[in-house]
Amino acid sequence: MSSSGSFETTDDEGSLETSGGFDDDTDIDDDGDSCGCDETIPVGFGTVVDGEFSAETALSMLQTPEIPWHWTAFADPLRDTVMTIAISYEGGQVMHGPDGLDGCSWLSVPCQSTLMIPVVVTVTTGDGVLDASFPGTLDVDVDPLFPGMVFREQLSAEELGGTLMARPLADSSSELSSISVHLDWEIDGTSPGIYLGGSTDDGNQSLGQDVG
């Protein structure tokens, strides 16, 4: 398999604004203790955080091989094809979240992922069914319990190329209105996992599966 990842390292660190973080969600829990996640702050593309990763090193580790793919949702004969994924950084503000829990007693919830990297993702299939390039956020979480890199995005019909939205579905008389793209990797960038889901008037369904 050949790697198809594309990583541009154009950096706009010189224009960082420390006011770009999210509002502090600090609150008071039932015991009167302060709680809430620390503010998410902007960092440079090459800045190492928590002694682990920078956005630059995280992207350089991502493995995006050509992946054997099998469509399962369509009414016409099912096809085996090859899916190609490319991830690139083309500028934009990298954010650093506090990770951990918000400290709100037994009601604690996870804080945002450690690194949030603006990226452009391109997903195509060799049969021409899917051809899409779209922006989103790659979350890099170094939490020892659930480490990994995750990308999730919901795409409308207008954002998609290829023939996917026009193809009849096997289990629904409705047409696809949008698709969900969920990509995840191990924290070292290996073992990419793929989920493509379609939304219709009848509900949601998986569109295919990785057979690699």
C-alpha cells in the first residue's frame, strides 16, 4: 500500500491571538468547590504540549494508506473499490485543550481534547462514488485511557462530489441528505479506522466497510 497523506506545514504562528480561546466554563459544584475545564488556548503549529506532541509531529505520524473498501448500502450491485484519504494542514489556529476532567465532584465530565488542529480532509474512492474535500478539526488526545487521533464531520449533498448522493439505497426509498465521516487512528498514527454513515428521512445507516 502507498501512503497518500499530504501534510503542509504553512504556519501562521506570528498571528496568534491569545484571546482566541473559548470562555472558561468554571462553575461551582454542589459541595461549593470550583469546577470546570480550563480555558482552551491557541498554540503554534510546532509547539510541543504536555511533553508529548505538537500539531506538526501528530500530522507527520498519520498513516493514510489506500484502503480496500466495500460498499454495502446501495441497491445496485455492490462494488469493491479502494478509498484514498489525504490530510493536510493549510494554516489556521491550533488550539490546546486542558484534557482531564472538569473536577465537578461525581458529576465530572471530560474536558476537550489536548490538541485541536484545523485540517483539510480529502476522501475519494477509485470507482468515482465518493469525491470530497472539506475542512474540519483533527482532535489529538493523549489521555492514557483513551489515546488517539479522531476526525468527525457531517457533510451535506452540496459538499460532495462523485455519484454517492444519487445512488439508490437498498433499504430505503428516501435519498441521502448528508453523510457522516468518522476517521480515527491510534495515538502513534497507525491503524486508521473509517466510518461513513448516511442520513435519510428513514434514519441513519452505514454506507460501507473497510475490508483491509
